[in-house]
Amino acid sequence: MMKLLALVCFALVAKTFAQARCGSSKQCAREECCVSLPYTSRCTPLAQNGSACSLRNDLDIYENNCPCTRGFACRENRDSSQMICVPEA
């Protein structure tokens, strides 16, 4: 059990460091945004259909989630009051 826990922790750390650091979304790949995390910011893939999302902003850096990828809009889910990506009308 301890080996499995250590492996999971290692995988999470490796994933965090594999993502590029950023100061704004302009420093990220086309289908990524800059997400602010504790102690750092990382380029993260844009949110997809049904995924949690953030509204686009002028600061070009986001907390927790990226905005939606093209063709989707970030809307409040009535059931959970969480913002999610839905197809644009």
C-alpha cells in the first residue's frame, strides 16, 4: 500500500513539473491558458465540453480552471452552481 501511495505522489509531482510555468496565457500553447496555483502558475489545457471552466478575463491568468476551448461557452450549471463548458448556441 505504501508503494502505491508513493507512486501516486510521484506521478502527481511529475505532472505538475511537466507543465510549463507562465505569467500570462500568451506564454502558453494555443489550446492552453495560464492557471494560478499556490506558489506558481502553470500552462493548462483549455476546458472541454462538460468540464469546469472560468470566464475569460482581461488579466489573462486564471484561478483553478481555464476558459472553454473554441465552440464552447462557460455557463453556470443549474444543478451544482459550478461553471461548466457547454456548446455555444
